[in-house]
Amino acid sequence: MPELPEVETIKRVIELQIKNLRIDDIIINRPEIIEYPTAEEFYTSVKGQKICGMQRRGKFLIILLENGGRIILHLRMTGCLLLTPPNYPTEKHTHIIFKLGSGNELRFSDTRRFGRLWLVGRDKEDTYSGIHKLGLEPFDESLTAEYLNEKCKNRKKTVKECLLEQNIVAGIGNIYSDEILFAAGVHPKRRANSLTFDEWKHIAVIIPERLNYFIEKNRLTAEEYLETKGQDYRNTPFLQIYGHAGEPCPKCGDTLCKMVIGGRSSVYCQNCQK
């Protein structure tokens, strides 16, 4: 599943190409991917609207419309958003196509069909997509040791599982929770209520630092993004431990270990993360 750095990359690449363009028509191949409202209401409400910009909230993408409405998109496991010329070969499992005033098309495809779209009208509360349940953004100044400690001090779950909970910090997934905990020197299986205030203080600094680092490493031009069909994220060579189980630790040289925590694979260094 794309995590915050990947979703931010998509937002930065796509927004520059669609801002101030009008949605002339919409092809909805699979109505069920529109979670709210009905596909028919979605079509009539969005067609003819000008796109004013894009936002990201956690792992959600938000397309802002001229009338104040918001198209909310979650890519889930395999969703992909591409801006293409009209004659560009259509990817298999392309579920919705926005035909834009420039002649280009904004296409959403999803092999596993878990991705969803919602349309929320002007001044309407979004109680549909789940965005209202999200915790702080990793770059919010309120993400402090005090905040993390308050959220987790009574939790018996592992610190890894707590970092994955979107109602605590939005956007962190399996990949970057491993990277954050490695940089902080905290074992992923530590119970959250066992961490000291100083450890939370360190993690609060590490979270935005690591995510910003990977956002910058992920930079792509529009041409590169289209050429790789939105799937070639640049972070893989820069990941220190995720996907490197059995290899030497980049800090101490000890062999990186792998375990399953909360149903998710976790890589760690038993020497650097006591």
C-alpha cells in the first residue's frame, strides 16, 4: 500500500498538471468504487467543475473543486492515479476516467479494486471517508512527546502497532514504521506503555525527519511518473532496513532480523534496537 511519502509524491506530480482544468466528462467503468454518493450523483455533481488544487491527508488524496466540493480518494493496496494523453494505452482495471479541458485524462486504476472515491459537497462534514478519524499529520507542530505519550502511555500494544494506528499519526504504514523505529533505536515489539518520555521525544523528532527524507528522495518529474505508470517510487535504495532482513545492519553490521507483529512483517536490528 502506498504510504505517506508515496501519496505525497502523487499529489505533487498530479496537482501541477490538473490545477485550473475543467472536468469535461467522466467515464465510470465500475460504479462500486464510488463509495458516496451514488455514481449517478457523483457524475452530475462533478462534470463541468474546475479543479482548484489537491491536498493530502494521511494516505488520502483530495481534489478540490470550484464549487467547494471535494473528491476524496484512497488508493488502498494497488490503486494508481495517472494523468495521460487521450491516446495513451488504457491500463487494465481502469475504473474511472476524468476527461479534462486540456484534452488529457486523469485515470484511476486498481487491480485489487479496494480503492474508493467519495464526493463531499461544499461546507458538508465528511463522515464517509474516515478522514475525520485520523490523528495528527506527521508534520504537525502538535506532534510532540507529550502527545505521543498521552496517546500511548496506557497501551499494551507494541510501539510498532501504535505507529500504524491512523488515529494516532496519519500516514505511517509498515515500511516507514520500521524505518522510524530503527532510526530511533527502539525495538518494534516494545510495549508502548514501556517507553520513556525521552524515547517518545526522540520518536517525535524522528517521524517528520524520516518522512521528509523519503519524500525528497521520491521526487519524480511528470514524465518519469507517467513512464513508470506511477509505480516506480525512488525510496527503495534508501530504505535502511525494510526489505533487508538477513542482511548486515547499516549501523553495526549485525544481521537484520525479521518477525511478525500484529500480522505485519517487521525488520529490526537486535543490537541497535534493544
